[in-house]
Amino acid sequence: MAAIGVVLFDMEGVLSRYDRDARVASLAAATGAAPDAVRHAIWDSGLEARADAGELTPEAYLQALGAMLGCEVARDVWLASRRASIAPNDAALALAACVARRCRIAVLTNNCALVTDHLDYLNPPVARLFGAQIYSSAAFGAIKPAAQTYLGCVARLGAQPAQTLFIDDSEANVTGALAAGLQARHFVDAGALAHDLGRLGLLDA
């Protein structure tokens, strides 16, 4: 096993908790659309996946979402609903901060640029800890678990796949990272992650 030079974290589900219902409720209240219509427009229609894969610009995504909901969806309204869905996982963030004393850390998240461009507002603890080293799948033209997402991010970091450890709460995404040549661990909770990171020598003794 190659020495690890970069630890690459998923964001939602690892560094923060994601509440879809809170996002739906916020956007429904702001637009007057029914919650079921919001869910359909964002997920069932495939719109969110297309944006996360970089197929739509943020502006095109918001326009398409508004068209489905029958109203304009302003950027600040969308961001407020997205912020409502995010709750930082303090224990996981503390582990990432510890890892940063041993090697480089970065984030790779299945999201569009609307999220990563506004992370200071959406998820301040992650923005503070990771700084510029936060990457959306949209930047690489595919969503995890596609190999090009991991490899594009690793290349952007100037790292090697075999020396990059990827951590995600999705088993499919972990499997995709392994297939792309990265090392990977499935995130269950902060306690189990601490155990794994300790065994890899990535935490202070």
C-alpha cells in the first residue's frame, strides 16, 4: 500500500449531514410550490444530477428549476434552501483537522458550482478548514462513482491516485474510487473513521 499524501473527503454524509426534507420545505415555502413538486423538479426529473455532472451552468440550472416550479428561483432563494439542508459534523471535521497536520486534505463532492462557489455561506466550517481545496463533481464533467471524477480531482491536486485516500459514506462511491486506483474507506461514523485513520498513521499518537 502506497504512502498517503492526500486525504480526499466527501462533504455531505461525512463532513456534514444532509437533510433533503429541510431543503424541500425551505424551497417550497419560498416559492409557493408543493413539496412533492420540489422533490420531482430537483431529483426525480434528473435536473440535479445533470447540474452535478456539469451539464448545466448554474444559471441554466436555476432557470430550468424555475420553469418546472412555475416561478423564478433566485440564486439567494436556492442558496437559503440549500443552507437549510446542511449541518456540520463536528466530530468528522475535527478528524480532518487532525489529518491536516500529517498530510494534505481536500473535498470532492457531488454538487454543482453553486455549492462550492458559495460554501462560505452554505457550510462555513468546511470552507474555513479546506479553503480552496474543495472540488465539485461538475468541475470534472461527471458525478461519483465515475472514474473521471476521482482522477480529474487527483490530477487537479497534483497527486497520484495510489497515494490518495478517499472517504465517502456511499459504498458505491468508495467502490468507484478503488476502481480508479485510489485507496478508499467507507464512512460510517466518526469513531470508525478515527480507528481507520489511526491505523494508517494519519492521526497524532
